Amino acid sequence: MAGDHPKLPPRTPRNACNPSGKTAERLHEWRKHAKIHWYHAQFFADVSMARLDPQTELLRKLSRALGDHHDLVIIDELCSATPELFEVRDT
């Protein structure tokens, strides 16, 4: 139905994208919003509504860098929580 859309989360994109806290969660939120913005830029470029190629590439790089950071945070948490999984054993 026209006008029906999901409600925005309580944290606005502008607040979520502010990495001032530099916590893993805030950076992950920033990544999600950057990725959504990247998808929008790709769409508008694909339908020739705007020339966004340079911005689209920068958004892709930002999304990947933030994704790599998040992956490393998850690996660090896993290593800290379960060090026995990563012990070196003599064979």
C-alpha cells in the first residue's frame, strides 16, 4: 500500500555514522548505513538518474573497509572467548 513503509530505527543514520565513540558496534552501524547508501548510489547510476560513479566507488571502499574491521573484531572476540580453539598442538 502506498505510504506504508517500515519505521526508522531510533538511531538516525547521521547519529549512527558518527564514529566518535569508535566502538565496534558504532562502526558496524556505520558500515550498514554506508552499504545502504552505496546500494542507492548504484541504483541511481544504473537508471541514469545521476552521475555517481566516483561516489559509488568511494562508498564501496568504505563499506569494505568497515566490513573488514568488523570481521577482525569478531575474530578477536572469538579468540578471546575461546582460546582453546586456537592452541598450537604438536603433532
